[in-house]
Amino acid sequence: MLTEIEIQGIILRALENVNEELDADSKVAVGADTCLFGSDAALDSLSLVSVIVDVETEVSTAAGRQISLTDDRAMSREVSPFSDVHALTAYIAALLAETV
Amino acid sequence: MQWLLDRFATAPERVAFTHEGRAVTYGAVVDRVGHFSDRLARHGIGVGQTVAVLGDYSPEVVCLIFALAQNGNIIIPLTRDSVIEQSAALAISGCDWFARFDEAGDDVTITAEPVPSDNPLLARFRTTGAPGLILFSSGSTGKPKAILHDFDRVAEKFRKQRSSVVAIPFLMLDHFGGINTILAITGSLGTVVTVTDRSVARICQAIAEHRVELLPATPSFLTLLLVSKGHEQYDLSSLRRITYGTEVMPQTTLDRLRALFPQVELQQTYGLSEVGVLRSQSRNDGSLWVRIGGEGFATKVVDDILWIKSDYAMVGYLNAPSEFDAEGWFNTQDRVEVDGEFFRILGRVTDVINVGGQKVYPTEIEDVILALENITDVAVFGEKNPLLGQIVVARVVLTATEPVGEVKKRIRAACQARLAAYKVPAKVVLSETPLHTARHKKTRRAEPVAVAAAPRLVAELIP
């Protein structure tokens, strides 16, 4: 079972990967409060999708089961799991806590 | 058809086939066609009857096909690794007789195996008494489409005799390109060199051994040839021309081929089962620009899509509505760029990936990735994504082991440097299995399968 700290580590690494690709002046401050999606988002949608794909892959590998972060469920939640790193971490932890 | 056999008879000593170490002359071909004609008569196989022929390349398989054409039959060539299930195929076309060749392709057993069909197009065609040719494509929906051609008309394109060459047929006989190649080579009294399998080593060995001059191939095969360095192990100096078709050629593969084979003419070909294979000439600057057309073909471009009108077009689909418009133009579904009289083929409209409303052509991205270190092959395709509609996925085969994270970083960096942001792959997956089908055609799918959809582009050989 992945801990929340491990999950957050995966998300931060994915953000750092994207950061490496960005120009110096458009780099994102990477931390637990980094806003992912919405009007305050630090990332454009293409970068966000790349981050999500990375996180999905990493978490699925580490947890040994496939998870989807962009299915209807994730997209229709009242509080978007992509609002910030905290929210995404909590959402993934909740997904993994469910019995399959 | 008779004109072709008459032409064979003018060069009885010349070698028509080199198959499994034996040479078969045009004189022997004429004899064999006669022998098969006698057998057809003994079985009571009459004009207009449908005959399925199961077998891979061998002189005898080709001779039986010629005999059937001369006898006015409707021929359904089938191969053992056919893309379409035999029963599904014959349920569409119907069948009167089944001719099965043994594995070696020498001996044939002909039996009556009626599968009824009341297809109106076939019924109308039978009244003409012309020989027919039925080929199957798996179609874009996966439902097989049966294509009916007038065999005489297909052969007619080769009545004007061209210089003879020694060539390896690459596409199989159940494919329009395969039949087109056989007619092109024998129509000019050249030599057909058959190979038992289409591995790089086997093909290179055959080129060296039989001094093959013309190699019609697919870009996937040529990419594989370069990666596996077949040209270093075998003497390929006899090659005069390499033609490539059925899919879009990566510019990087073309550049490498030009550098390695400076004496070889590289020619892109273009054709479709529905309209035949057009004559083509690549621009001589090493680019992918090509002039296509030739006698009996007309082209036009509507909204960037290529349309073709052809004297050699199919009679029609047996099980689908005609895709020709009232004036006889056929929509190829291939998107092209135009520069004067030259075209550049960008790929099938159906292969296009739509990322947030922006169109992405897989080949453009494959080109960039293929130029990177440690990449043997790549297939780019779209995957559904709720945020962007589709995302770009690159499936790669590596030369040496490398962590997927590292590969993705390199791929994204290279694509970001050369392409618009929306074209950069969001996902990179490693593949353990080759990305092309057993017939050396690229599989752009989420999960590669052993046999992919039959190619729509069939261009193979245009001497």
C-alpha cells in the first residue's frame, strides 16, 4: 500500500519532470500547494496531461493495479482532484484504499 | 490475357521464376498454364465460375491463376496467413471450386466446394464473360470488404512492354499489390525471385544470391533493414531500384537509405486496391515529394484530400456501397500537400490524432523520434483523453535497455525542440514486440497485434 507521502512524492517528481522542459521564466514552483488545474493553474493543459499520465503510470506500477485519474468519476467530483497537489494526493489515496 | 501468354512464348528460354533453388522458364510457364487449363476442363470448370486459390508464392500458384483468368473464371486468391477469415471471405463472394496448394506450392488439389451467393454485382459481371479477381480488405471498420476487379483490365496496364528486371515480390498474392507486381514483372519478361519468409536476412540473402535489381518494399521493412544492418552482411550491389509504398515513409529512413545506397533509385509508389497502382516519380532531391498519375489515371485535390479517377478501377465492392462519385472520382482519404505537379502524402485521414482540436499526423512525430539514439522503431497513435479529446502516445522499440522515464524525457525534449507543443507525446510506452505486422506494415494501435488491418494503400511496383 502506498503512503500519502509516497503518492505525493510521485506527483512532485512528475511536476519536476515537466518543469525541466519549461523555459526559465515559465517554470512552476513545485510543492504541495502547487495548483494544477483551474484559473490559478500554474500548468497549461498539455503539461497537466503529461503530469497526469506520468502519475497514473507511476502509481499503477507502484500499487500493482491500474488507476485512472481522468475517468468520469474524477472529472465529475465537486472538488476537482486537480485543484492542487494535496487534493490529487488525497484522491489517489482514496482510490487505492477502495477494495477492488 | 492471351496477349500475355503470347508474350511469354516469345522468350521460352528466359527465366520467369526462381523458387526454392529451381528456375522456371517462360517456356515452362506456358506449358504449365496449358496443363492447368486441361485440368480445369477435366473438372468441368466453366466460364464465370468462382474459384478460390489457396497458396503462397510459387510458379505453380501463379500459373494456375493465369489459367483461370484465361478460362474466364472469377479468382479469389487466398494465402495461409490471410488477414480475413476464409469462411467470412467466401460467405461474401460465394465460391464454386477450391484449389488448395500444398505447403511447397507444387501440387494442387481441386475440389467442388459450393458456397452459394446471389450477389447482383457478380451476377452482372458474369454476363460479360471476363475473368474476375476478388480481393478482400479488412476495411476501416474491421468488417471485410470484397473488391471485384476485371482481371483483363488489371493486366491491360502492362501490355506496353517495359524493360525487364529481376525482382522480389514483397506483397502477397491475396493483395492487389501482389497481383500487380507479378503482372508487372512477367509482363516485361523479368524474373520473379520468391522468398519463403520476409525476414531481413532472407530477403538480403536472396538479393545477393540472385542479383536482384528491384526491391519493392514497405517503409517499415526498410527501417528494419537499416537497423539490423542487413546491408553490411550481404552484397546488395545488384540493387538498382527500391520502391516503397503502402504507408508513409519516414524522412529519416529515406535519408539513411540515400546515404547507404547512392547508386539506387528510390521511388515512392502509390495505389489503392480500388483504383489500381499509379505510375509515380519521386522528386530527385531526396524528399518525399512525388509525381503520381500516368496513362489512365487522373488526380485532383479537394480540401487537401487526394481524389483519383482511374481506367483500371475496380468493378465495385461486393458488400458495400460504391465509393466513387457520379463522375467516377474516388476519395482516397489520404491528406496531401501540393507543390506544382508534386504531392506529399501526409497520411490517412483516419490516422489523424485530434489533440484539443488540433490535427496531428503520426508520421511527423515518428520522423522525429526515429532519428533519436537507441530507437529501433516507433508507432505513434492517439488515445482517448477526457481533457484533450485525444493525447499522443508513442510506442517504441529500443535497441538496448533503457528506463522508460529516460526514454520519455529524451523523446519529449526532441519533439519539443522541433514540433508544436500539442504534438509532443504525452505518453511513451515500451514495446517488446515489433511494431509491424508479419507483412511489414506499421501497426498504429494501443496493443500491437500479430496481424493488423489490411492496408488500404497497396502501391508496390511501378517499373
